[in-house]
Amino acid sequence: MTTTPTARPSAPSASRRDWRAPAAACTTVLLWASAFVSIRSAGEAYSPGALALGRLLAGTLTLGALLLVRREGLPSRAAWPGIIGSGLLWFGLYMVVLNWGEQQVDAGTAAMVVNVGPILMALLGARLLGEALPRRLLTGMAVSFAGAVVVGLSMSGHGSSSVLGVLLCLLAALSYAGGVVIQKPALRHGSPLQITTFGCLIGTVACLPFTGVLVSEAADAPVSATLNMVYLGVFPTALAFTTWAYALARTTAGRMGATTYAVPALVVLMSWLLLDEVPAVLTVAGGLLCLAGVAVSRTRSRRARAAEEPAV
């Protein structure tokens, strides 16, 4: 395999600016929302570490095959600090502690705590990457976070919560935000597929200590749970993390983080349609608040549109 440095994506043409990056962001949000439904099924048969490893193995195999077909090779040396950092924090630590945390707290508490992530992402992006924090972005994120809190409150009380579970969800939010901010500079030196493939590989290697547990649990797990784990690896991981990287390379970490606030609203809708879980009125209201905040955060003033890079 040869090393093929990839320069930072140049400004896209007008036609690309119209639909490719927004389509990539929408794909990511839809697939990440669907992951919550699959995790609910797979998590009944697989422990947190085993589920994370199985998901990452499926993702790495899928991404590796795509990388070979496209003959993209290795990213340049300058991309590797970001690849390793995001691989350990986001692909590895985040997936394990999120699975673990959601077993310790009810879904509402998990939703509220984990949704601190996009706010941390924007703050870290401003501090470490020098990204701007426009008023509309901050306003939109505040509205969306309020919506996530409403969704969380409406779903709370249907399970048990623990201090450990809250701390694990907070750690998931921190690792998620840190992984994204670390990944952003790497995209100047490698393609989205390269950065995602090797980040997923790093996360897989970090989760290898769970191999024995995965093999043991796979022997007793129902086929539906294993298929859901494979789905998580192929679509919400391999495809969605690649489309995320594509969109992130063309906008700021803060704006991408704000976009993910559409996920709680979509999870509510998918749970209604696929799991026959009829949402409460308060849950629907919170979901609409999330979407409204995303809409606000994606708008820009005329001056910003002229000065900033193309936004997703």
C-alpha cells in the first residue's frame, strides 16, 4: 500500500456547494439516529465492550474494502496525530463508555448528558482551532439543548439512574467532542475515507481486549442482535463517520456539532415508527425544539456568508 498525501479540499464548485456537503451531513444524522434503535436490540445480548468491538470490526472491514477499491492508500504523516487521537477518543473510548453508561441510567438522562457534547465541541473548536462562535450558532445550540433536555425529562423515570452512569455519559460527551476537534486538522492532510478508515482501525485495536467476551457472547446471542451489531458497523459507523468527515472538512466543528441536535428528534420519530413507542406530547415538543435550534444554527448573516467557508 502506497502513501498518497491528500491536500485539504479546495473550495467546491457552485454545484457541489449546493448539495454534496449538506447531503453528507443529513446522511450522518439519519444513520446516527437509526443507531439508537439498533443499539437497543444488540445491547440486550452484548456487553458494552463486546458491542463496541463487534461494531468497529464490521466498520473497519467495510472501510478497508472501500479504501482498497478506491486505491487511496495511506494518508500523509501529518494526518496521523489526528487519526490516532480521534481513533482512541471517538471510535474507541466513546463507543464503550456510551454503551456502558446507557446501561446504568435511563434513556432520558443519557440523552440530556450526552447532548452536552456539541456544546463542548463548539467551545473546544473556538479554543483550540480558532473557530468563530457566531451569535446565531450559540442561540441555535441553546435552543436545541433546551429541546434535548425536554426530551430527556419526558423520557426520564422509566429506568434507574446512578452517579456512575451519569459520569460515563459525561465522559462519552467529552470524548466525542474531543475526538471531533482532534479529527478536524487531520482532514487537511487526508481524504475523509482515509481519516475514517484508520481512525476506525485505531479504535478497533484499542478494543481488542474485549475479543474473548465478544466471541463468548456471539455464541449465545440471537441472530437479530448480531445483525444489528453488523448494521451498526457498516452504516452508522463506516458510512456515517465517512460522510461526517466529508462535511466536517467543509465547515466548522461547532456547526457540525449543532447539526447533530437533529438526532434526538429523529430518534423519537424512528422509535414511534419502528418500535411502536408512541411519544408523549412533551417529547414531541422537545424534538421540535431540537430541530428549530438546528435551523437557527445553520443560518448565517450576509457578511458571514461572504467571509466564511461554505457551511454544511
